[in-house]
Amino acid sequence: MGVPVIKLNLAPPPTLWRLHHGIISWIVFVIGVAGLGISIVATVRAYQEADRAGQKTVAITDQARAAQRQQANVLDELREISVDNEMPRWRLAERILMERALPWSRVTAELERSLVHDVRIKSLQRARGADQSVQIKLRGESRTEEAEADFIKSLHENLAFAQVVLERESEITNRRGALEFDYNLHLSTEPPPYELLPKYGPERKPGQTTTVSEPPPKPEVKPEPQAEPAAPTAPQVVPQPPQPQFPQERDALRERVRPERRAPAPRQLGRGLRREQQ
């Protein structure tokens, strides 16, 4: 009688780990190494950023201390400044700033652009407001209220003026309907580019040239012949009378030259006799 054969399979069943345990282990190992490298790099960068932040903090602290020292020096210089001595320089600097903001030529050009009919400007004065903005104090007069309204509308439409403030308005007693006004014009900090004012008169067509009539030629005037200057003549010598050499001759000459006495008129003689008789 033979020995019976018993079929037994004692090996465990195959799994993913048993089939690919080498590849899986290497993959896990590589992932772990990569994670460790990333953590090391992140730690190094964090340390570097902390170091940079510390250096920036130190630099900012030094800058703050330097600014504090400069502020103290500026305060000391301000305390040493004499207002009476520096006032002319400050006024000159203020005048330069006011002129650079908007020169008088531009202001007058913009006012001429905004001026309307029946409105007259009497005076202009430049000043600075509380916010250091340039202002123009304008005084004028208008014949009618409509003309003043048109003038205000024209000023509002002009971009060179930021604001128009009416300070005073009164009627002129001597003229019916006429008004006198005071405006405060705030100039714009960034005025638009200047545009040329329109030219008055008829426009010329392209290609048309103006003919200017030349004045008639002046007749030639011939120079008159100049007479030759006469030769200077010698002065005539007047012969003087011979003077006497002796005193007797002088006396005789005086008696000849002495004028003769005239006889008195008959009336004068009669008056003299009457006076003697009285």
C-alpha cells in the first residue's frame, strides 16, 4: 500500500509589497531624502532672512539716530537765524516763486482771452493764500449784469484759473446799470500749454499775398554850390589926431573943442525977471 501525497502550499499569498518591495523602498528613501533636503534649504533661507532683517533693523536704527542728530542740528541753526536779517532774502525767494508759477505775461494773456464786451479791468494785484497758492486780485467794472455774468462764465471755462471768488460787488451811482466788482482768482498749479490768441481782422486765404504800396520816389535835390569864403580883409586903421607936445597948445586945443553956450529962450528970461521983481 503506497503513501498518500498531501498537496500543501505553505507560502504566503503574493502582495504588492512582496512583489515590488525593492522599488517601493527606494522610492520612499528618495522621497525622504528630498524632504530632508527641502527642510534643510528652507531652514538655511529662514536663517538668512532673519540675518538680513536684523541688518536692516540695525541700518534703520542708525538712520533714525542720524536723522535725529540732523534734526537737532537744523533746530540749532533755526534758533540762530535772525528773522530781520533774512527777511529780504525770503521775500526775494517768494517773489521768484510767484513769478515762476505764472508770469504776468501769461496772466494778462489769459485775462485777455477771457475778457468779454462791456467789461473793463481797472487793477490787478498778485498775492498768496494760506495754502501758498498764487492768487490774483482783480478789480473791474461792467456796463450790464449780463456782461459780468458772461465774464464770470468765461473765467470758469479758462483752465488757467482754478477758482473764481467774488469778494465785492456794488452799483455805480453815476451810471445806470453799471457794476463795480472785485474778484479773487486762484491760479492753477498746472496750467495748460499756452495757445496763441486769435488774430483780429479778415483771414487771408492760403497762397494769397498782400501787396504793399510803395511810396513815390522822392525827387533828388541837387546840392547848391557853396560860395567860397572871402579872404579876410585887414582892419582899417583910423588915423589919430596929433597930440600937442606943449601945455600952451593943449589949452588952445581945449578952447576950440569946448561947445558954445546958447542964449536962453525969451520965456525963460521973462520968468527970471518976474522972479527977481517979486
